[in-house]
Amino acid sequence: MKAFILALSLCAAPLLCAQKEQALPEPSAPPFEVGALPLHSGYTVEREDAPDLNFRFVDNLMRLYWLDDEGLIMEPEVSGVTIRFDQNMIRSRTRDYHRLKPLSGDTALGSPYILVPPHLYYVTLVISPPDSDEVESYHFRYMSDMDAVASSVAD
């Protein structure tokens, strides 16, 4: 009897693992829909008690996506986000302030302002949650190599 249970558990384990792997969708490229698994690109802000944020450039346009615990795209929590670049790091023709807003045909917040490469910035991302008076602020350095696309968020 023990041998039967052991054999059954050994046979069932690969099947359960295969089901878990199939539960996630195939990685996709922008524009993303809710529930899509994005190709890994850009900078991801990991937040403790909230969805992660993925800041990236898509065709030289800024995009900000919200990611759930499994790395899948979800609806943005807010309708607008402020982006500021360190003035010492930007070229003379690049604005240092941007307001990201909802985009048609994509679940990201974004800006129509084209930023030519190389994308090298000190970024301050400011979020004002609608149900709170407090402001969330995140600072990071965006490097040109973050524009590269990898096969999945788990890479």
C-alpha cells in the first residue's frame, strides 16, 4: 500500500507542476490587457502592501504598469502619476516634469511626450492615492540597458 501511495505521489507531482506552469499566460508585448504577463523590461518598484509598479519606455514613450503578485498586468490604482527627472541628468530639450495619464487601448498610464534615447534618468515617481492624503514617492535610476526586453518577469 505504501509503495502504491509513493508511486502515485511521484506520478502526480509532475502533473501538478505542469498545471501551475500553464496557469500563467504567455509573455506578451505592449499594449497589454489586464491579466497579461508582460515581457520583462524597464524598472520595477517593489511595494510591500501594494501592487508593484513597472516603469518602462515603449517606442520612446513613458509607460507605468501595475503588476499583481504573479507579475500580471492589473488596472492602475490611480488616474494620474507625476514623474520628475533630475535636472542635472537631462538634456536641454527634455522636460523635467511629466504627468502620466490613462491611455486608450492600453492599461498603462503614459505620456505622449517622446523621449529619444539614450534613456538615462534619475526618476522621482509620485503617486497620490485617491483615498489618502499621503503621497507615495519612489526614487530610482533608469539606465539605457533597462530598455532591453527579456522573456518574462521571472527572469
